[in-house]
Amino acid sequence: GRLERLLDCPCGAGRLVPTLLRHAEHVTAADLSPAMVEQARDALRTEYAAGRVEFALGSAESLPFADGTFDAAVCHRLIHHVVDPAARSAADASSFRSPCCS
């Protein structure tokens, strides 16, 4: 079925968000880079105005969201940004209602 809340992190310039909105009512687009969040904001003005997208600054390694906030996450092109080898091998899914890739 359709997801209620989806996280896109890192969101980059927001290119995936329109596709993700076909599968979720709401997408939170998060990125560590303020410049990327700003590009995403510019690209997704219509979706934001409709209340379907919100933006957040933050590291994928320490997300600023409560446990259970999201139904699922898309982390396209994330792993090559993760420097710590231990962090690369460990997936922290505590912010999600149910892990989808375990």
C-alpha cells in the first residue's frame, strides 16, 4: 500500500522526490548540505506549497527525528559519503516503524 511518511536522505537537489510522492503522502527531504537543501527547496516549491514535502538539515548518521517517524527511507547515493567503516556496515533503523531491508 501507499506509505504515509517517507524520508529521502540525502536528498541532494530533490530530484527523486516527485517519484517518491507517487508512493507516499508526505516526503521529508533531508541533507547535510545547506546548499543541497536550498536547491531541493527551489525545485520542489509546488510540492512544498501543497504540504507534501518538508525539508531538514542533518546527517544521515544522526537524524533529528523521533523513533517511528517514517514508514520507510530512501538513501540513494549515501554510502559513498560515509567515512567511518563501522558506520558503513551498521544500519540504524531506529527512526522507522519497521525495517524494510533487514
